[in-house]
Amino acid sequence: MKPTRPPFALALPMLLLAVTARAGGLPGGATSLTETYDAWQLTCVDQDAAVTCAMTQAQIDSDSGQQLLAIEVRPDGAGGLAGALVLPFGLALSQGITLGVEDQATTVALGFSTCLPAGCLVPLGFAADSLAALGNAGQLNITATINDSGDPINLNISMQGFQGARARMDGILAQ
């Protein structure tokens, strides 16, 4: 299973949840902007002079076309990022997940909030002081438990391009 870049609609299952906006417009008077930074995609939309931006990444199984996971983050208004993971069905929801950066021993336990047709959601929040370490990491590690077998499953999110996408998003929202 090779991850591939998904079509726009699959990459942004939660764009409607984005709440961070600024008055003004996008560069060049555009109504929308989509840019790719390695594994991350930045999408900004200008509706009635309010700009909303989100950084996303989705992994799609190239054989089946099924979404394996997706992540969306956006500014939280306090210098950090907030968003959600969309994980596949078949996981032990009551056990939640653990999230860690590369090979660091420290992990954070997070719970599922709900499931939608696209998958099951895990709310995320990254404080401003943790973003430098996150941006310098090679990957974000997710560990969940398979519901039927009880076996752990490890999923990884590439952090390549994260800093570039975040810097561009911050620049757009600061205009």
C-alpha cells in the first residue's frame, strides 16, 4: 500500500470546521488558494473578505483508493494549532490512540470523539511551544488498537513540508 496524494475533496474532509479567519483577502484577490508543501497541503478560502486556512495531509491506499488517515490543523487563536485526525473504522474506540513525535518516549493519549462516513475523529491540539519540535520532526506516530484482534497498529504522518506550510499560512493570515 503506497500512500498517494488524494483529490481535493478527500484531503479536506473537515475544511468546513475551520474557524480561524482574518479580514481582508488572499494574495492577488484570489477567492481560494491551494499549495502543496511536500506531504502537506495548505488550503485557504476567502468568503466575504474573511480568510480561513487549514493544513492537511491524507494518505490513500493506491490499490483500493480507500483513505487510510487524514489530518487537518488550523490556527487556534493562541499561537498553536487545533484540528482533528480521521482514522479508519475497525479500531478499538474505547482505547483511544497515542500520539508521539518520532522516537521520543513521551506520548499523549487521546480519545475518539465520534465517527462519520469518512472515518473516526480524534480531536487534536498543539500548543505554541510544541510547534518547533513538531516542525523539526520527521514524522508523527499514531498507535491504535485493532478492535477484533486487540493488536496494536502503527500509523505515521510525515512532517515533511509542515514548517513551510505553516509559515505560508501564518503569512497569509497576518496580512
